[in-house]
Amino acid sequence: MFRAHCEVIVINSDDSLRSRYPHWEHIGNDGYFTDQWNAALARFDADVFVHIQGDIWPTKVDQVLSECTRFIKNYGVGVYAPNVDFTAHVYRTQSLRKLQEGVYEVPTPDNSFWAIPSEVIRNTPRVDPRVNRLGWGIDYLVGAVARRSGRKIVRDYRFTAGHLRFTGYDNGEALREWEQMKKAVDPLLCREMELLQRERNELVTHTTSWGHPVARLLTAVSSRTNRGAIILQRRITSH
């Protein structure tokens, strides 16, 4: 679906698929979100980083990629994400700042499917999987870097991707790891992350099926076959 529009790299953490897809990037069965994220960043070399988890079903791919590029280039956007139909981050749009019809500024989107300019990626500290293996908080980390550079975080409600309605990891463990990660980053960045989290909690509707009040930040379904990530690179040139 994406290959016609941009460069595609699959990061896979299911060793049973190695022989079937030898051209994928295989990181081993123990690779959860942080390992997938770090592997994707290590292979990224373009202007726009698009990251989508293996249990997301996108729609109107060509339009989403075109719009993410347009908003990043022309509207000072540092994080762009389409809506997803199952997420902990459900906002009252009437309480959000409208950037354009259907596109609103948010404190954090769902990082199961999002786009980030290379400038923000370069300035985002790498996450140590020994501190945070499951990856909660990475969307706040990226968002904090974007905000501190004067860029916007937006969700485009004109596009809604499908998302599986279950996960396969321990929320309590993920939360503990997130707290450890916050202590490991620069205090100013940690403060910005906490401001985004507070803003998110004030705006969220609390009407999702997620049991934990803290945002779910990683997709790791119980079937290892689906525990993969795809990174998509848009190479932008000016004419």
C-alpha cells in the first residue's frame, strides 16, 4: 500500500518469519516497541519519518502521505497523525485548536501511525531499552522535542485508520518503565513531557475501552506475527 508512494522498510520481531521475508529487517523475538523504534531510527535517512505499527490498517495512504508532507512543510507541524478507531487519546474536538478543517492541535496523538520531520527526529534523545523496553512515553518524548522547537502536534480527523482492539503487554510494567525514562532525560524535556501529559488528561474524554488512565503508547499484540513496525521515508525535494 505504501511502496508506490515512498521508501518502505519493515522492522520485524517474529523470528518465524525470517525465511519467508528475508528482505525485512529482523531484530529478534525480544524486540518490543523501543527496539523497533530504535531500529527504525537507525535506518531512517530522509526528510519525513512515517512510522506505522503492524496491527494498523491504514486508509487513503496516498492522501495521508501527501497531507503529512504538506502540513510539515507549510504549517510548522512536528508530529502529524491520522485518527485511529481505537485509542486511549480520544479528545473533544470542540476543545481543540483547529489548524484547518478536520485538523486539530493535540497534546499527543496515537503513535501507532504518525509522521515526524527529520529535524525533530535528529533532536529526540534515543531511548535505552534497558530503561524502557515497552515504549510508553515515546510519543510524549517526541512531542516535547517538537513543542520546544516551536512545532505543532496535530491529528488529522479526515482520515481514520483501523486498529486491533487488544494488546499483549503489562500496563503496570509499561508505566514503571515510563517513569524511569522520564528520570533519565533532560529535566527541561521531562517537564515538557509532563505538561503535555497534563494537557492530554484535561482534554481526553475517558470514553475508550482502555482500562488504564495513562495513555497507551505502544502496540504489541499477543500474536508475535503482528509485532512489527513499518517505517516509511518521504524524500522531499524543492522545485
